[in-house]
Amino acid sequence: MESKSARTPDVRYLALGAVAAFLYGSTVFSLFFAMPLQTSWSRGGYRAFFLSLSVALAGTAGWLLWQFRGLPLGGPGGFLLMLSLPAGLAAAMALSNAGFLAGLPLVYRIMVGSLVIVAVSLPSVYSLFANADVQEFLMRGIEETTRTMDAVGGEGYAGSVLRSSLEPKALLTSARRVVADGFAAVLFAATFLGHWMGSRAAGPDSPGSRKVPALSAFMVPGSLIWAFLGSWSAVLAVRLPFVAALRGAPLLEALAWNAALAASFCYLVQGLGILRHFMERFAPTGPLRWTGILLVILLLFNVTTGVWTAGALTVLGATETWIPYRISKGVQE
């Protein structure tokens, strides 16, 4: 049900649109562009969402034109690419809130929504990589980096090994593969976090916030375990020689990695939810409830411990399919 403020221009929703434009312009937090838009939807419905979106897209377009003093690298195509990402994130958020998907669990609604941003952005990303100006720009950056690292490596055997491993064209090819193997998964994670955090930020009294579980109660649907196991099996299968020799092997590998990473992210969040549940149980009040989670998040973003921490949390979340770590299962929404 929409509030009265959703039917009339409200400065709060205009401000949330400005925050969304700022997040995209910050580059570091650009994937959280849709989070303030989800807050608007949770508080005021679709009218508030579109009011915030109009401000956000206008602010983003103006910022891009100011930053590049005109059209960015790649001309009109590059400009449309940069606008397609925030527009796609907003469309993904709108679809995940759609009434005809209300019967699906939260994770599946966001998966459906994230397909929109992938479909909108993927062709633009590949066309941008194929653009001669963009390739020249990337090659210059890679060559400057390799020259710096080459100077660090020095002469002798160690230096020659370093130089042979830093061939610019090979690095560009590797960068393309990394983008292909994780592009959809990253956008899914951004859509998921934007939806969940945006809904929770709307406040406990908002209609949208009540539809999203707290972290300690979050659980993915039980059927997702088959996608998790199947996608990681596919990642291993594409390593087999007879599969790797197929013409479509790169596409199969990209599909397998994106599916595996997206499913793993869901179980990583569930693993965080299990930790949060036990912290609430053993420390109902006080700073320990949040400092423990913050410590785990810091470990996730640490270069040395990040992969191990993510793996442990993912396994913890996935094994709850068979081991009831939480006596009270919470909400599986």
C-alpha cells in the first residue's frame, strides 16, 4: 500500500535519488546505485521509486558529461554503456519488487531481476572491449604497469620470468576472461545487497522492510543447493580436456563460473546470518553483536584471508541444508 507521500513530490525521495547519483559517481560504490531507490520503493511504492530514479539518472548523466567534458571514451556508445549500468540496476530492482513475482522467495526474485541488468549491460561491455579506442587505452595502462613491475624485477632470471608473465596482450585476454566469468555474479550480488540493505534502511515501519528478513533469520530456499552443487560440478567439468576442446568451451566456462559464484554468494550471506544468530543468542546486548560481524567482513576484504573466509562462510551456509545450526529457522522469504 502506498503512502500519501508517494503520490506527491517528496523531498525525501528527491534526496534519495541524489544519493543514488552520488553513489554511482563515486565509482567505488557505483554498484550500490539502486540501494537508495529500493529505500524509496519500500517506503512509498513505485511512484516514489520513479521519482527518485528520475533524479538519479539525470544526476548521473550530468555527472558523466561534466567528468569527461563531453562524451566519454567510446563516444555515444561509451556514454550509453555508462548509463546502461545504473538503468539496468534500477530495472532489476523494479522487477524484483514486481507484484507478479511476489510468490517467489526473495533470492529467486532477485535472480530474475538481475537477469535484466545482465541482459542490458553484457552486450555493451563486450562491444566496449571490442572498441579500438578502448583497447588502445587499456593496452597503454597495462604497458605502463608492466614497465613499472619490470623495473622492480630487475635483471637476471627473476626479471626475465616476470617480463615473460607480463605480456600486455595476454594480460588483456586474462582481464576479459575474468570479466566474463564473474560479470553476472557481481551484478547479482549488487542487486541482492541493494535490495536487502535498501529495504532494511527504509525503517521497520515501512511496508517493504517487513518483507525482508533480518540477517540472523535469512535462509535461502532449500532447492538452491542443487544449483550450488551443479554449478560447481560444471566448473570442474569444463576443465576436462574433451570439454575444454569444444568450440563453445569459453561460453560454458563463463556460464558455470557465474552460476557458481552467484549461488555461493547466497550461501555466504546465509553463513553470515548463522554467525549473527549465535551472536544475538550469546550476546543479546552490547557491542559484541556487531563487532563480530564487522571483524568477519574485514577478513572478507583482506587480500590474505578473503578467499578462505568466503569459502568457510559459504560452506557453513550450504551445510545448513542438512545440519540445523539454528533451532528457529526464521523466515525463508
